Amino acid sequence: MIRRSTHPPPPPPEPASGTRFGPYTLLDRMAVGGMAEVFRATEPRAVGAPRTLVIKRMLPSLAKDPESVAMFREEARIGSLIHDENVVAHLGAGEHEGHPYLALELVPGLDMWRLSRWLTREGQTLGVGLAIHIARALLKGLQAVHDARDDAGRALNVVHRDVSPSNVFLSIHGDVKLGDLGIAATQTTSSGGQAVQMPGGNAKGKLGYLSPEQVQGFQTEQRSDVFSAAVLTAELLTGKPLFAGGSELAILLAIRDGDIHSFIAAGATLPRGMVDVITCVLSIDPQMRTPTAAMLYEELNAFDTEPASAMRRQLGELVETAAAASAGAEGRYLENTPLNMDAETPHLHVPTTADMPTIDYRIESHDGRLFGPWSYAQTVEAIATARIGARDRVSVGGTPQAPLEDVPSLARHLPMRSLGVNTRERDPILAADENEPIADGGLVRTMALAVMREDTGLLLCEQGGVRKEVYLKTGRAEFVTSNLAGELLGEYLVARGVISRGELDMALAVMPRFEGRLGDTLAGLGLVEPVHLFQHIAAQVREKLLDLFAWTSGRAQLWRGVQAPASSFRLGLEGWAIVDEGIRRRIASGLESAVTHAPKNARLIRAGTPKTFEINRLPREAQQVLTLLTRPMSIDEVRAAIPKQRGDSQGALPSIVLLLHLRAIDWTVATV
């Protein structure tokens, strides 16, 4: 995992060769990173020469942290229960002078990450035969991890959570072994379920090998590991990263969207049927994937046509060649090739405010007002809050004035040029396809219809001086902009304690280095882990959208066919989930009192007016409500007829509100 810090802690001093550590003798340190340092060591035997193995010792700085110690002990517990030739063997565990440690099998060779890097340098690929051989060995080891049971024979339902190239170890003897259970999780359930909720929603693992559910902070199960193994298989076959992008956030977006076009495009060079087998496992929906590593292992059997002994020999020779070359290039001997620790990632220079020359931005507005000198951050905020816009002219660092929209680092922060408030007087604007008042729940109807019709376009919502632009794609909210300063990403993160005000100021100062993208800047500076940042951005955009449901005035205008800005962080929020949550918030805040305080003699009936939508496009519960209304019914009768989900106090109320705003049902008064 890539870790960046503006002040990385120095590594602990390396013990001298020959240092005694419990029953072991440390020879040399192989790597430092993450939670531990790794040593090559020897263990005396009663007969024969001492055995060479690996000692993984928790870093002294973490040895007093209860959570870190618990994770380390869990790794030892899980590892001791797994015995398979394709899993790095756990040989023991203990504590020496207050330092927990693990004794692990030494795999003489290198990991898949290093082998792939060497192959790329040499302009080589593995070939289909060897790639499938490695993939099947990896899947066999992964299934052994998933099948682990405790001493009483109970299934642990282990989820590895970090199936990635640097955790697949290849030996000079042709072995393939899955290792590093440092972030594995278990959950034993009576129902046999395998979902694991990651503490705090934290996604573990290497960025390019996370599953879509890990990226989004959802529950993770063993199918997530199988997804990661399929990513590795695709990369072994093509010799290229499956999920690529210009930034870490772009990689996470590609994973979330299931963008595997590069692998599909390579299908013509692979045996027939192989692409179908792999892409089935790469579905963004876990329920649509090949469910187990064992099943994928069997499905790949048809493509494993070479004798296993020949493949082992070929792999061993390749590993020995690559390891020797890597040892020469990196100043290491073969047996000192490190296990997967973060030391393999070179230190990256982190820009600070001292790296950036002071650049003044001076703006002359279209009506003659002068602004500045401003910093880049002040200028961006003025654009976001509509103080300045595309019609205004800007001088950057004393350069001649130019239209703001011609300065790329500023133009990307502009709202839609033809529809923004600042340019309406200048540019001819086509009439909106729809124009609805927001009062009395008009936004519920507008959003619900957009979801059912799978609209793509721009929904412009205005209330007084507040403007929000919601970009839709096939009924999903992809991107939301706002001219409220408090809804800017940086302010959102500061308000929630994700970053400090000083860290935001530093990020804003160097943001031009990252093409004006605050998210990429924060990730690049190491201020927020990319996966956490991805999840915060998704939550921030969602909140900007949900806030609209509380508006009690203004208008919502829809222009169909308008695409989101190319530079936007596209999220694809699920349409009905947003509508449902918006309605629930309206109910909780008293904005649907006509329903929550309906007169006792009020009855619901199906509306007799023509419908503007197909009933089967409604959520299931709303369809149930319509089915019930074969006669006038009170709200209490409807709610009693539809069972509530556990923990849901509102029951069928959101569906009733939805149908009322869609005019699919109406009120009548019961007569005595």
C-alpha cells in the first residue's frame, strides 16, 4: 500500500547480524513498513543445519497500541489454522522483550509485483500457460484461506482483503504462495454468511486490487477476494494493469464503475472463452460473480493445458533469472528479497507551500469591478460561489488579461457555461424541458420521474441566490455542484475533522500542481488516504443533493441531454435510494405533515388521471401500496398491511408520500 507522509518516521535501528531474538538468530533486516519489520533469521534444529525462516516483528512504536496488537495476534491465530502448499506457512508466534512476532516460511525468490516489474522492463509477458498456472495456484491457496476452521471445526469465514501482487510469493523452485494475513478478517455466523463489515468503513488493501464494495466502504465478503484474484489473473494474461488512471482517485472510479475495457479489448489474443470466465468474476455486483475461488479454479482448468511439472520448472527458472537481475539492480542478494512491506515503494517528494511561487490572480468583472490580488484558493472559491464567472477577465501573475474560461486551471471550476447564472444575459438559452416549482415536494416528483425515465441531463435547482446543478445519467445523480461556500469539499472535510484548516490551506496553495483538483491534491500530499477520500467525496455529493429535498421554495429545471463536465468526480448515486432518503428526511423534519397528520376520516385512493410513467418502474413497496388500494384505505390500514423492515419506524410512509407527489394516488373523505 502506498503511504505518504510529509514527515515520515525514521525506521528503527537495525539490530546487528547475529542478534538473538527468542529462539531465533536474526541475520539481516529485509524490509520495514506498515506495522512490522521483517528479518531473515535462523532457528536451531535438534538434527541438521539450522532452518532459515522469516521473523516478522511488530514495530516498537506500535507495540503499545491495543488495536495494532490485536490485529497482529489475529494474523497469528488465522495463520496457525491454515495449512496449504499454496499459502505461506506460519511456523510460530510469540513475544520477545515486549515485541510480538511471527515466524514465517521463507520463500526464496520474489513476489509477483517484482516479477511483473522485471517482465515489463524486459518487454516480456508470461504467456497464457504460465499465467493460468500461477492464477490457479493462487486460487487454490485463497480457497484454503477461505476454508479455514478453528480448533472446534467451526468455519471462520476468513476474508483476506489484500490479494495483490506483492502478497503472492514465487520461489525459485516454482512454488506459488499467498501470504500476508495482516489485515484478514473473520466472521463466524450461524447462517453461514460471509459478509465482513470493515471497522469504520475503512477499505484495506492495495488500490488497484480493491473490489468495488471495498472502494465504496460497503460490507466485504469472500467474493471480494475472488474479484481481486481475477484482477491479478487479467494482469498476468495481458501484462498490463487492469484499472489505470491519471490519479489514485481515477483508479478508484474505474474500479467502482467496473471499467475493464482494456482486458476485453485484449480478448482476441486469448483462448476462446477465457475473457468470459474472467469478466464474470469482475462484475461490480458481488452476487453476479463466480462465488468462490474453488469454482474459478475449476473454470480455468480448461485453459491449463501444460503439465504441472513443466510449468513449475519454467516458473522456477524465470523467477531465478528475474530475482538475480533484481538483486543486481537493487544491491540485494537473492535470499534477501523482501516480503511485501511498504519499503518497496520509493519515497515520493511531497510538495509544500514552500515549493509554490506566489502567484496573484487579479480579476476585472464584466461590469467593471476589480478583485484581487487573490490567491489561487480565493479565486477558486469566488468561482464556486458565483462571485466571478466565465464573462470576467483574469490576469495570472501579471500576464495580460484573458477570459477566465480560457484559463484551464480556473475554467474547470466553472458551472455549465450555457446555463450558469453568470452567463444567462450573454448566451441564448434553450427552454428547459421541464420546469417545476420546488414548493410542496415538487423536487420529489421531478427526481422520481427522472429516475423512472432514466433521464440524462442537467437538473438546475435555484432558491433565492442559491444554485445547485445536478447532473444525471440514466436516472442516477452523477455530479452535484453548489455555489454555497460551506458545501465546498475542503470546508466539508474541515467541518468533519478529516483535515485541519492548516492542512486545507496547504492543499489549496499547491492545488495548481494537481491541475486544480483538490481531491487529487489531498491524496497526493498524503493528508487523506485515497479510499477514505473517495468515500468522503461520495458522502459530500450525496449530502448536497439530499439538502435539496428540504427546500420549500424555488424552481427545478431539467435540460435533457446535457453531459456532466469532463473534469467532474462522477459518482452515479443510486436513484431510488436518494429519493427514498430525501422523502424520509422530509417526513422527519415535518415537511410532509399532510400525510403524518392526516385527518382520521381521510382515505387513500388510486388516482383516476392518466399516468406519466409505468407502474412497474416504481420501487417494490410503492407497487405494493398501489396493489392494496382496490378500495379507499386509511394510512394506518396501508401501513399495517405492509410489514416494516427491522429498525424502520416509518414503514410504508415514504412510499405513500412518493405516490402522492407522483399523483398516482389521491385523498378522499370517508362518509359515515
